[in-house]
Amino acid sequence: MNAPAPRRLRIVLVTDAWTPQVNGVVITLLELVRRLRDDGHDVRVIEPGAFRRYPCPGYREIELAWRPYAGVAKALHEARADAIHIATEGPLGGAARRWCLRHGQRFTTAFHTRFPEVLAQALRVPLSWGYAAFRRFHAPSSGVMVPSEGMRRLLEQRRFAGLRPWSHGVDLGLFQPVAGADLGLPRPVWLYVGRVSYEKNLDAFLGLKLPGTKVVYGVGPLLSSLRERHRNVVWRGVVPRHELPAIYSAADAFVFPGRAETFGLVMLEALACGTPVAAYPVAGPLDVVGDSDGGVLHDDLGHAAMAASQVPREAARRRAQSFDWDRVAQQFIEHLVPAHPGAMTAAATASPAAAPSAAG
């Protein structure tokens, strides 16, 4: 007897992070939505573009929805979703959470970014206050998806509950080695791609005494000050996504100085292009690079960079190939919960996230 066809779901994804923003969260969600739609699911995205917006304090290039509750409520009511996933803790995520609680709708959430650390560095908000606020946000969730084992352990220590492992993937068709790629700079080339912001710990990379050239691709609130202090660094801003494989491929090593990451998608993109990664042995790098031979993790970042530049490029690519997006999308579906009785019944019985969270 043939197995029954998989249930096609009506899914609402609520996110404050969406295009034209450029960051790992946006890239992950765009790829997730594409994969889910390719699998036949009806995915509606509630994102800032449909709302009046204002610049995020401290990150003016990011626009947030202004007083979005009425619009979010209308969209959720009309969607009649089988499952609701709140991807971010911003104004849209907060409005969706509020609507779900008012109307008895269950939902899942995700912990994509360590915002308590960002608030601590940017605004001097005590770390314990930030985590308390985020714990309250996620408490009613029927499953909090976290992208790495390191983040799951950290959030458990912070008394979060209902945590569900949900790794990320990389587009191995787009991100692959580009033969002969060259940035026209003195080698070795040490590369960083990502936001130029408080939580990225970029001074740890920019201050290293390394031969060759340090290159940074990205923008953010610290760009002007860091560019002024580190004039020996080549600053290249933001480029179209399709140009990144050649940029990654042209580097001798990708140096990732972050100590407050939930995952670190750019590391995975670099590995997929055959570029070994140098990073600290902390959550994020431990999950992406781990004990593989695709990069070097060390408490001395300079040592890690020099050692990583000697790693065979085929080993880096091999590590990236273990992060399969098809598996990631299926895991996401398994973690969803029925928004209301009778919704996505078959998926609910199979999902380990089906029981409500009891976080406090």
C-alpha cells in the first residue's frame, strides 16, 4: 500500500527581519519559505514591508513596523492558518503573540539572535534583564526553535523551556568553490562577511597582526568608527548575493570573531566555497565547524587564522555538505503545532513540540 501523501499546510510566518535587510536571519527565512513553497505548502509571510515603518534605534538601516497590531490581527484572522510561527521578537512578533494569546491560537517561536547581548553592549541593559524579557516573550510558545546545541544549552541555563533543535542549511548550488577567484589584494586574504555591529566583536579580528590583507564586507552601526580606527583594513560594503561565492573563494581563511552568535550562517557559506574558518570555540562556531577538519577553533584567534589558512579547501567544502536544507525544512515542519483544534492533525501527532511550553 502506498504511503499517504504529506499534508499541505497553511503556514503563517511572522518576522520583523525581511528584505531589504541583509543578515543571516533574513537569508535563512527566505530559503525556508522557498523550500516550504516548493514542497507545496501555502506560506504567508507577515513582514515590515506592508506597514508604516520607523528606523530601529541604533540600527537605522533596519526598519520596524509602527503600531502593527491591527494589520497583523487582520492578516492572521484572514489566513486561517494551520500553523503560526513567530520568527522574531520585534513589533510584528509581539503583535502576533498578543493576537494568538487573545484568540487561543497556539504558535511556535524561534531564537535567532542573542539580542540581550546586543542590548547589553549597545545600551548597557543588564544581561539578566534582557534574558528575563525574552524569556517572558517565548514563555507561551509551544516550541522555541534554536539553531544550535550551544544555544540550547545557554537558553536552558537561562531557564527557557520548550526548546527544539532546528539547525540551518546552506544553498550548496549557489555557494561552491569558484576557480581562479581573486580580489586583487596582497595575500594571504583574511575575510569577514556580515554585519558591522556591536555583537560581532570585530575589533578582535581587525586588531590581529596578520600578514597580507584583512577584508570586510558588510555594513552596520559601527562601520564609520571601525573604518576610522582600522585604516589598514579593506572595507567593501554590501554586494549582491550572487557575488559572494567568488569573494569567499578568493580568501585564504574566513575569520569569524563573534562570541555571541546563535549560529553564524556566513561561516557555513564560506565553508561551502572551500574557505576554511577561524573562530573562537564558542556556541555557533562549535556547531558549524565543531571538531571537523574544515576550520580551526582556538582561544587565540590569530593562531586559529594562521592554522586555518593551511586547511585543505576540500575539507572545508566537505563540512558544509553535511548541512542539508531539505532536512532543515522537514525539521521545521515537524516542530510546528496546530494553531487550533483540528488544524494539521497528522503533523501534530508526529511533532515533539506538540505539548505546550511551561516556561516561566
